[in-house]
Amino acid sequence: MGTLWDRLRSWFRPEEKYSIEPWEGGPIFDSELPEADVSGIEVLNDDVTPMEYVVAVLMQCLGLSRRDATESMLRVHFKGVARFGRMRTSLAEELADHIRTEVAKTEYPLTCRVCEGQATPAPEPLTRDDVIKKRGTGKLNQ
């Protein structure tokens, strides 16, 4: 189980707890792409995968900072899905395969898929009202 400090450290430094191979396939955001060839990655919520593992995957595979990965993990948790990147479809498929391969090494059912033909909008920050709605109803209003 470990001490309280060990548990806190695993939350604040999840990349040290999980062995996740970084993705080296290229940048996940390309503003120069024509709309016809734009894809992104969606990460879906589940009730089993630990939040700290999702943060570690987002940091290692998508190159997000700890803060961005944590905010994105909360978006996945509260909204059910989060989209990442703006890249060529072939690159998005390679990235999704890489994430699926890394997740398959664990017992977690984290789901990642390619969302084709859509540019990824900048995420809106979660608000206090989002959290209150989640607590009150069990789900967020869309």
C-alpha cells in the first residue's frame, strides 16, 4: 500500500508510477492541414481506469504538460470525452494504435479512438457549475 507520501507522489508524478512508452511520431497539432484531411484523437471515460493513469497516458503519449493533462483528464471524467490534436488521419491512426498498445499492457479499459474529419476546438475550461451539476445529477448537462 505504501505511505501517504508514496500515494501522493504517485498522484503528482504519475509518469513515475506507470511505464508508458512516449510517442515519437510527430506533432499532434498542425494548423496548416486542409480540412479534408484533419483528424484528432478522442479519449473516452470509463468507471475503472484510475485518473492518475489517464494523466500519465496524456503526458507521455500526447506530450501534454502535467497541468494540461490533469485538466484534460477532468474533462474526460466530467464530460465523458475529450478531443486532442489536429493531424493527418494516418498520423492520428498511428497515435491511437500507440495509445491502445500502451493501455493493453495494463488491465485498464481506457478507450481511445480517431475522430475523422473534425478539427479539434480549443477546450473550454471546466467551471464550478460543471462540478456541481456532476455531483447533483450524476452526469453533466451537454
